[in-house]
Amino acid sequence: MLGFGADATAQRLPNEFSLAVGTGNYLGDIGGSDVDSRGFVFDLHPQATRLSVTGQYGYAIAAGLFVDGAFSYVGLYDDDAFTASGPRRARNLHFRNQVLELAVRGRWVVWDGPNFRSAAETYPSLHVFAGFGGFHHNPQTRLRTEADNSSAWYDLRELRTEGKEEPYAPLALSLATGFGMNWHLGTGWMVGWEASWRWTNTDYLDDVSGVYGNPSEMTELAAQLSSQADLFAIQAADPSWGESELAHFQWNESAAPPRGNPERNDGFGTLQFKMTKLLDGARLPTRGRATKRALRAGKRRGRKARKGPGLLQRWKHRNRF
């Protein structure tokens, strides 16, 4: 990176290693607000927040430009009991998932602190990023009748709770965008935060997508987990509803009641606090008026060197003792 002196241009650009810890949240077919099940950040449930952890290596390709490789664990959870929407609350489904993601992304430092500073100063910087990745996921749920601290979580993919002939894939792709801020400590370390959202190509982070499957074509456990609506959940959603409403939340021969919305895929996001170690030396300023002045001074010195000695210097050389 460029510094305040001409010799700084020969220094190697520092790479980075970061460790980040924070939150994981999901948007999909379970939970949601009181109107629509997908309203981006305003539709998130704080009580469904889970842990996320990311390890990241950043390779500097130019001043302020990085290629990052990251491995992330993101916990996801949501529950129809958290929503005020009557039909979803009556549906009475819930899930958890543990996402393991490997991703590559490009990062651009759009603001690298004030113009005048030394390499030892503390200062903030702002960056944006985008990239893609692949991840493994495995949605699970419990039987409501067993939902206590000792109850089992059941893997849902192989159970085929919507009656599909084949289970959905455990691997999926993600497209990530986000932004963050770092605070340079002047000692080869940075602390900061980063917010990211992932769009995915799967609608099964929560095991919910299409319609209820035929219980006769499932195992007994799969049929129980596919539809967990009961009279208590129905009346919690709307006290005027009765047992007749149960037909809207289970398979029947005359209709195919929707269990989810297959037209929109699920997504998840993280908000993390991170600590970064600068490798191969401390970061130097990348731009600013002082840097430009140093470059102009270097050019002037180069022009003088090409012109050779002046008249006064030649006279001194001939008349030296």
C-alpha cells in the first residue's frame, strides 16, 4: 500500500485473518409477521436468534481490495408460535437447523479513515462485500407432545414430510451481500462488526415448502411431524375456530392444503462482531492528500535527476581544490 513516503510503495500489502461471533436469523415459511411470512428484517423474530461463528482469511489483491475465504457455522430457528398470523399459528410447526457454509467473496474498503494519519494511529474504515458459497444443512423438529427439555430432535430430510418421492438435497448454494466497519488499533489488529444476508437456492431450510403429504405413504413419525396442528393451536390462533378448521392443516383427499410457499426460497443472515489480525506487517494509509504530495515530490526528484547537474554544480566541480 502507498504510504506518506516514496519508499512505502515497495511494502507488501497486508493479508488478514478474522474471527467473528454473533447472531443467526432466518426468513422462510415458518413464523413471520402478522400479515406476510417474508418481510425481510422487519419479519425477524428476536426470540428465534441463534449463534453464528465465522473464520475468514482475506487476501489483498490491491489497495483496499480483498478476496476473502470464509467458513461459517450459523444456527437457525423459528416457530409458528412466535407469529400473530392466525393460519400459521394454527399450523403449529417449528424447526432448527445448523448451517455449515464455505464461501468466497470480494471486499472493497470504500472508506479507509481520515486523510492525515500515521500507520500507528487508530481510525475507522468502512467496507462492502458480495460473494457466493455452498453450505450443508439438516432441518430438525420435535413432536409438540414431547416438547420439553428431554425430548428428541428428529432429522426431517429423510422423513419426506411433504410426500416427495426423493428427499431434498442436503447441500445448497448461497449468494451473500453485506457491509461492515473496522476500527484499526494501530498495533496490527482491528475490531469491528459485519452484517450479511444470504439468498439461497433452497426452500427447505425449515423443511416446509409445498403441500401436506399423504400420511399413508409416510412412516408414522413422518406423518406426526408433517402436521402438528391440534385443537389447542387452532383456538390459540382464533378462539372462534373449532375442530372443523383442522382440515386446513392436514392432508385430505378432496384438496391439497398448502403447507408452505414453494415460489420463494428461504434465506438467512448474520450480525457479527469480529477481531482481525493484520498479517505481513501493519496496514499503511492507502490514499489521502499527504500521499499525493509524496508522489508529486518523487516525480520532481526524478525529473531533476534526468536533467543532470546544473550550471552551478558544474562550476563547483571544475574549481574544486
